[in-house]
Amino acid sequence: MMKNLSTFLNIINKYAGYLCAFIVILMVINVFLVVILRYLFGISFIWMQETYVWMHAYIFMIGAGFTYLNDDHVRIDIIYRNSSKLYKSIVDLVGNIFLLLPFLYLIWSYSFPFVYKSWQMNEVSREAGGLTMIYLLKLAILIFAFLLFIQVISKIINNFLNLYSNES
């Protein structure tokens, strides 16, 4: 049952990664159009510029869980790289429980009121001609915390399963 839960959580982040790949394509097209419009036609739209900044933010925020799923995050692995599976499971378990979970708790608890207030006041861009609904951009913080949290839970489950299989 725990392995099924871990697999389900991994699938959520896998699809989030696919969404990021799609957003990257849209962002490249958007930036291309911004450059063409500005330098060939002398036309500039603030909302188009803000759109690619938003897409860039969402790629990083949504992609964090996917990155962690694939172990593509930054790791200083002088010792870790050549260690046994048991050692890696212990290090990952301790790091996830005592470092990453409290970090995600802090991110969520401090950003939730910030995002909620933005939703309440229907916050819009400060720039004339900018995008409305800034609260959708700020929502990326909570999405980041949620997707990374479920991936941490999946990793913790896998670490426990690895430890259990080594004890047997």
C-alpha cells in the first residue's frame, strides 16, 4: 500500500514535469514574439513581457518536485555518490525529515497569508498594461510547497522501504 502511495505521488510530479516542459515551449515562443515585435516593429506590450516572467517562475516552482523525483537537484556528493544504498537511504531520510520538511513548513506558513491577502484584494500588476491577477503568480509559491511536500513524502516512504528491505 505504501509503495502504491509513493507511486501515485510520483505520478503527480511526473505530470507536473510534463506541464513544465509545455510551459517552456510556450515561454520560448512568447520571448521570440516579444523580441520580434520590439526590434522589428517597435511594438512593446508589458503584458507579454510579464507573461514570460510568470512562465519562468512557474517552471521553477512547479518543476521543483519533478526535479527532486528524478534526483536532478543540486547535491554535494563527495561521500554520498559512492556510498551504499543503505547509507543513502539513511542520509536521505534524515535530510528529508529534519531539513526539508521544516523548510517546506516555513515556506507554506509564511507564504500562505501573503498569497491569501493577494487573492482577497484581487491584486493586479503595478505596471500600466500589465497582467491582472498577480495572485496567480503568488500561488506558485504554494504549489511549489505542495508538490515538493508530496515528493518528500514519497521519498520518505521509499527510504523506509529501502531500510526495511535491507533489514530483512
